[in-house]
Amino acid sequence: MHRLNAWLRRHPMVVDSAWALPVFFFSLLAAVEQEPSRALAGSVVMAVLLPLLMVFRRRYPDITTVAAVALGLVQVALQIPPNFSSLAYLVFAYTGAAFGASWTSRLALAAGVAAGPLTVWRFQDGPSENSKWLQVVFLSTLMTTPFILCWAWGRLTRVRRAYLIELEDRAARLERERDAQSKVAVAAERARIARELHDVVAHNVSVMIVQADGAAYVLDNSPQQAKEALGTIASTGRQALVEMRRLLGVLRTADTAEEYVPQPGVEELPELLDQVRAAGLPVEYSTTGEPAELPRGVELTVYRIVQEALTNVRKHGGPDARARVAVDFRDRDLEVLIEDDGRGTTAEQLAAGGSDGQGHGLIGMRERIGMVSGSLDIGPRPGGGFRIRAVLPLKPAK
């Protein structure tokens, strides 16, 4: 049934022809019953032309409405008596209001208002001693009312159709916006996961590489140190797997994601620094101010910035580099300072991450700081080395 209705909406001439056929049949039947005269010929012409116009009324609403008004005037002028075909005039009053242009709608309204008085005036003898003007007015109003009702029905149909079109357009627009928002959300989530994977892999793998090189170097002369390095490699690898499982848990359902431990924060910094020291990079750590509970997003940002900065020190600082990490808790913000006394970095590495990083680490830092509305200062350190200073705003205490 739904397919049939859809097909009929796409082929309006089929429906209009179904309505025009009985009008043509009964109009022609009423016309042939009249006595041969000029009125008979006119009735036959009207019985043919008006149903024919009904067939094309929705495809050409303006032309058919004007033609119907013209036929009505000709019928009044030639005194062709109304018959069953005159019902078509009601159809065109509706058509002009529902499908025609604004001027066609006004023409249909004017013709409908004038139809009753013209019919009474032309096909009756008019008021006389035995008829009253009140009766004429009543008949004119009675004959005009169906035209006005059909015109009002057409206007209501036009308004309803415009409203449905607006609703469909709004639904389509909302669907497009929802798809766009979904794509943006997916892209943001992919970028977030990429940042996390970069931090996890870059840090832990670099530690494992340093330990593996050290173990290979001292394997023959100091087996105990090689064994300790291998233990560090194993523990670092396990830690990397734990962090990757925790990270990729966001891709699972909400129920399974709750099984993973929270993301690392400021409290885990000593463990991170111990791991870095074990990899051969001396690091000093200090905190100032009153430690306070931080939002999880800020804690993760601090941890990842320190992790990435120390990873860069191991990559670019040189064999004798030393690093310092300072965390300052303030009333309205949190300052994190990571600096080293190594050989610093080149302009290429600072702008594009060099040939081995493609800038993903520094870009990830800026993105993380931007997500918490903080500021980031990256550049060479006076006297040599490199410095990263991040300021993360905190919500004022209630």
C-alpha cells in the first residue's frame, strides 16, 4: 500500500484522470439528454474540455486554472446551462489555491466569489414582483460558498505541504549535521588515541632500546648488570602492554572499559622518573606549593608532557645530559618545568621534530595543553640545553 501511494504521488496525472473520467461520463450523459440546440453543443464542449483540463491540473496548475476561468466566462456569456461538468470549477478553485502561483490563487478566489452572483444573474430572471432581493442574495451566497470552501481547502493543503517540506529539510539537515559531528568526534578520538599511543610507545620503547644496548655492551664483562637490564626491559614491556590495554579499552563497551585501571597522573611521576633513571638518564625531581587533587585530564596531561619531554632528552640530549623536573602547585594554576643541560635541539627538530619524530611529540604536547586551555613554552635553555614550561589553569576552589 505504501508503494502504491508513493507511485501515485509520482504520477499525479493518473489520479487526476481517475477523477476526470466520471465527470466526463456524467456530463456527456446529461448533455445528450437535452434537445438539439446551441446549448446542447456548448454543453458537449464543456463536458469534454473541463475534464480534459482536470487531467493536467497539477502538472500545469496556472494554465489550467486560467483556462477554466475563461471557460466559465464563456459559459455565462453564451448562457450554456450548468450541468455535471460544472463540478470541475470547484476542483480548479482548489487547484489554484493549492498548486498555483500567488496570482493564480487570487484569480481562483476572485472567480469563486463571482461565480454565485453571475450564475444567479445570468440563468434566472432576476428580482421581480414575486421574488425578493433577499432570496437572490441568499442563492448567490449559497452558490459561492462551495467555491470559497474549496479555495480555503487548497490554501490549507499548500500550507501543510510547505510545512512537511520544511520538516523534511530540517530532518535532512539535522542528519547531515549529526553525521558531521560523528565524523568530527571519530577524528578527535583517533587523534587522542594516536597521541596516547605515541607517548606510550615512544617512551617505553626508547627505554627498552637503551637497556638492550647496555645489556649487549656489558654482557661479557658484567653478566649481573646485563641481567638487571633485561629485567628492566621486561618490566618496561609489561608496563607498556598494561598502558596500551588501558588505552585501547576505550574502544570496547562501557562495561569492559571499567575493568582497566585509571590513566596515570602526577602521583605516578616518581615511578616514571625511576624508570628513566634506570635507563641511564639522571633526573632531579622537586615539587613546590600545596599538592591538591587535580582533574583527571590535567593529571594525564602533566604525566604525558613529562614522559614525552624526558623521551626527547634521551633522544637528543646526548650521553652526558642531565634533566630536572619541577612541579609547582599554585592557587589558580599548575606549572610544570622540564629542562636539561644537553646539547639542545636544532631548528629543524624544534619545528618539525627532526627525521625521527616528524614533530608528533611536540604537536601532541600543544594539543594536550590546548585541551585544558593552558600555555606551553618550548625552546632552548639559557646556557645550553632545552626547556619545556607548561602552565595548566585550575578551577578556583569553591
